[in-house]
Amino acid sequence: MHRSFPDGFLWGAGTSAHQVEGGLENDWTRWERANAERLAAEAPARYGDSPVWRDVRDAATTPANYRSGRGVEHYDRYGADVDLAADLGHTAHRFSVPWSRVEPEPGTYDEDALAHYRRVCDTLRDRGLAPVVTLWHFTNPTWFADAGGWTNPDLDRWRAYVDRVVDALGDRVAYWVTVNEPEVYAAMGYLAGEWPPDRRNPLAYFRVRRNLVRAHRRAYDAIHRQLPDADVGIATNVTHYDPAGGLPNRLAARLARRVLTHYELDRIGGKQDFVGLNHYFHRQVRYGLHSGTDVRSDLGWGVNPESIYHVLRTVGAYNLPVLVTENGIADRKDRLRPWFIRRSLHHVGRAMDDGVDVAGYLHWSLLDNFEWAEGYWPRFGLVAVDRDTMEREPRESARAYARMIDRGGLAERPGERPE
Ligand code: BGC
């Protein structure tokens, strides 16, 4: 069966500053310095049953893996990286502006940094890619973190930062993502204690989620004041909670959706022009949460491309355009990714057939990058990066995706499952 996507559908990939740029100094780099040794020592227990453990053991047990450091030098190499994305047929690209670079001290703005991001937007536009800009993707200036971070944010400072970025980038930006995955950030940093600031406090967890919603609303107004026609939303990480049957499972799945998916989107209410959907997980709800598939990524995450159909239906209920802002897998050998992209797009198409207005699909990620507390060993890139030489090499999946883009959709076979 052939499926074609509408003209103007955005095809591309995403990155975030901290994961690719290099040369940053913020609350995460400080945390990396304090935790790299510990993370390296814990790696065998955490990832020992990864399907690629033998290949990654050396990297994963080395503290340098857990320091973002030079990144993949995207700050300096963005021009060549944009060329790569353009050559692969992409028509949109998502990146983030790191607050710590723009406002290294409270009230002191780095005009060179702002000019840099303006150049990134211009370069993207010159190559025919629509810029999708995220204003906050997990990292904070140290002065902001030291004052309590998102448990106690100075939202006037945040608003002033947003104003500066909007002044600098203006209408070059096609889609503004205010904050990335408030619920994941709050869960990892304030409930699980696995990300900075290492807290396990349910009250702080909800406070952070609430404050990030407030930050979104302030940013939404700030952007619209300068750019009335702008498209502004958040990126939210939506898991497919799939009840196995029976009333308790159905109720549990509904509760999980309410608390974990709809909390932000409902509170944002009318202040969103589109929904940014990040999608990675499918959980079967069967008196507990189960993976529901035996296909595993390198991180051990269950891989089920069909689940994107269900989460698109879930967020489609907001009657707004949906931009898939992330969807991807850690797959260093590119064993699953070509199949995964093809199948995921097939299910995106099904959701569109059902009436969900999907504006585009941005695969995560354009480049191999720094995967937060896991560091560099998991490889999410369409384009492989050798961090010794910084050479880039598109994987087969990048070429397969380019062919799908070139055809404006999927060819005959929706894609077979890999062995
Ligand atoms: C984040 C990305 C991350 C990806 C894969 C998302 O939660 O926004 O920064 O790399 O998932 O884990």
C-alpha cells in the first residue's frame, strides 16, 4: 500500500544544545563533573543486559562518557550539519537555545550567542529547512539553579530571557517550543533523583511541573506580543498506556494518562497553537506496567512503532495541529531504525487518516549525541558521529528516511519487522 503525506508536511530531525553543541557551562555540566565517576562505576549494573553491552562496555565504564565536554562540536559545525540535513531531504530542523549561554549572569546577555542562533536560523532557511526552536531543554544557568531552579523560579527573569531570544530570532522561527518535557524533567530530577538536582520529593516534583507550565504561559504571551501569528507549544513526552483488559487495568491506564500526559496540556489550556509530541514508550497496563514487546533498543527500551498511532489519537483530542517533535531509538548498529522509521510513519499516516492534523515528523536525533545520565554511548543519530575525529557519517536509516521524504511518503511495503 502506498501512503503519501500532504504537501508542506515537515520532515526532519531534532537536537538539543546541551546534547550536541559542546563548550557549555550550566547546572548539568556541574552535575556531570560531580557524578561521572559514579555513573561509570554503576554502568555494568545499569546496562549489563543491553543487547550491545559487549560493544559499549569500554565506553560506558569510562567517566569521560558522562561529561558532555566538546559535545559533537555542533556549535562550530552547525553549517556542515545543516548541509547534511538538507542533503538528506529534511525540510525542518529542531534545535534548542541554551539559556546558560545567552544569559551567563543574571541580566547579562551574550549578544554573540544570540547572533549565533540567528545565523543558525538563517542558515536553515537558506537551505530550505523550517527552524523549530526550543527555549528550554533541561539545562539551566547555574545562577538560576542555585536560586532554587524550577522549584522557585524567577519568572520575570525567564520572561526577559524569552524576550531576548524572540527579539533576536523573530519571524525566522517556524515553530516555538517553550519547554521540553516538563514531566520527564521533573520525574528524573525531583522524584527519581537521577538527574540534577538529585531530589526525591513528590511535592517538589509537582511544584516543578506546575512552574514549568507557568513558564510556558509566560513565554506564550511574550512570543505572541512580538509575533502575533507565531506557532507556540510545548513538547510533551506521551507514553502509550495500553490496558490489557479488565476494569482495574483500564482505570489504571486512564489515571496514568491523566497524571502523566494530560496534566500539562490541560493546564496550558488555550495558550498553545500546536502540540509538540515526543514519543518513545509503550506500556502495557496489566496489574503493573509492562513493555508489551520483545523488540529492544540498545538502552533496553521496548520498541513498538504502532504506539505512535495511539498517542497521536490521544493528543489529537486537543483539536490542534500536532508536530512530532521527537521519536527515535538508541540503535548503534542501525539494526532497527530503518524499519522503525518506516513503520512509525505508517502509523502517523493512519492517525492522519483518522483526522489528526499532523504538521510534521522530526526524528530524534539528527546526530549521535549526549544522552544525559547515559552519556555518549547510546546512539540516537540518523548520522553517526565519531567523537575522536568528529566525522559525520549518515547511517543507512538516514538514507532510507531520505528516500521516504523524496517520495513524499512510503512506498509499497510498509516495512517488515527485522529478525
Ligand atoms: C529528550 C531528549 C532525549 C531523548 C531520548 C527525550 O526525553 O527530550 O533530550 O535525548 O528523549 O532519551
